[in-house]
Amino acid sequence: MGLSELVPYLGAVSLAEVAMRTHRTWQVVTATACWTGAVLAGIWVDSHTDFWRPATAVSTVAYVGLPLLLGLYLRAQRDLAVTYRAQAAAAESRRADAELHARTAERSALARELHDLVAHHMASIVLRIGVARHVLADADPRVHGVLDDVHATASDALSDIRRLLVALRDPALGEVALVESDAVPTEIEAAIERTRAAGYAVTSEVDPDLGGLDAIGRLTLLRVVQESLTNVMKHVDPGGEVAVTVARRSAGIAVRVTDSGHDAGAPNPAGHGIIGMGERVELVGGTLDVGPTERGWEVDAWLPVVVTAEEGEK
């Protein structure tokens, strides 16, 4: 079969391809008209004396009509598949939203119970121990030592409860589970990998030993890194350079996220995300500095570590 004999088939395939891949009607009409003209011209050249015969119509349908219908059918099937996928994604999104709403409501109810019951009683215990210390001013020093220890322990417990209440009421923490100390570097690296996958050149230095933070402190550390990288993806074009450093410094954990290429819409220190970061960092007794640099933007946070009983035994 020579090249000239392949031309009708190649043209038919091309018409089907155009009909399948484009949604612009004028392109399909133009391709159909051009190919129809080419087919009719070929028939006229081959047998112009017998042009007006049934075979001409059959050839036109075979080389033009069938490829056109096939292309339109395949396009419709592809569009239908896209629609089904979109509907499935929307249904999954609605399910996830409903699940998140239910989880948030449950967390809010738990926070109310903790506030109304546990926090109230703990505050009462702290107050009464303080009164006992003054009433028993002349008691044995060992009694004062015990009361001081109980008062300090109760005060720490009350502070932990209040911080837990803030975490439970914070929707931003709804998707973040309490993580063990050993898993914190892994979670941070996962956030960094997501940023790399989005097209950013991220260099990272994450200390493998980030122990010393309590549950809320670990959540705060993760949120600072995640929110900082989220701001990068919002305000820096893909391909921008990002540096993430998480390390021990001055009896605490230092976090620094810098980038290059912030646009004019760089995050305002008064923005909700940065305000939320500041509130969480302040809650655990840390510091947060956010602002522009010569090359872009920088987030610099420090969280104090607390040696727990478990870590002290180690």
C-alpha cells in the first residue's frame, strides 16, 4: 500500500482526533469541511465522469461521517468520565467536611466539659492550697515544702489544661493528631516534602532530637513550620528557594523559615495565619518574629523545652 493510498485513512484519523480533543465547534466544523472537500476532490479526480453516484455518498460517509461520529463519541465518553470523577471528588470533599465539622463539634463539647468541670476544680485546688500556705505559716517547714510542691504541681496541671482547651478550640489543630516526640522530625520532613512536590527548591536542616516539648508544644512546632510553608506557597512562585532550619538553641527549639521571591502580596504580620502562629507560640512561652528580608520573607520562632519526668528518667 503506497502513501497515496494511506492518505484517506490518515485524514479520517486526524478528523476523529480533532473531534475527540477539542470543544471548540468552529474547529470541528472547519476540519470536517476541509476533509470533506478533500475527499470529494479525490473522488472527482479519480472518476469525475461518475461523480454523481451512490458510491460517492458511501465513500464520504466512510471517510468523513464515521470518523466524525467516532471522535464525538469518544469526546463525550471522556467528558462523562471527567464529570464522574469531579462528582466523586465533590462527594469526598463533602464527606470530609462533614467529618471535620463533627470532629470540631466533638472537640468543642470536650473543651466545654474540661472548662466547666476539670479546670474549675483545679483552679479551686490551687486557690485553697495557697490559702493553706498562709494559714499554716508557722507549721513545720516540711509541711510547707509539701504544700509548695502540691501548689506548683497543681498550677502546672491547670496551665496544661488551659493550653489543652486552646488546642481543642482551635480549628487549625483539628487535622493534627497528638504526635510523639520521636515523630516530630518525620512530620516536619513530610511538610517539607509537600512543599518540594509543589515545585519549590527547599533546603532543610532538621535536628533529629527535638525532645523536651509537651504535646501542645509539639503541635505548635508543627503548626509554625506548616503555616510558614503554606505562606511560601501562597506568595512565592514555584521554583523559589526556601530554607527550613529546626534545631535546639538556648534551652529551646528554634525554627527559621526563609524564602526568596515574595511578591507584593506577602503576608501581613496582622494576617490571620500569622496571628494564629503568634498566639500558639505565646501560649507555650515562646517568641515569634516575622518580617521581610533583603531576599524575601523570614519566620523566626523559638519554643522553650520542658524536661518531663519520662525524659528525666532517660
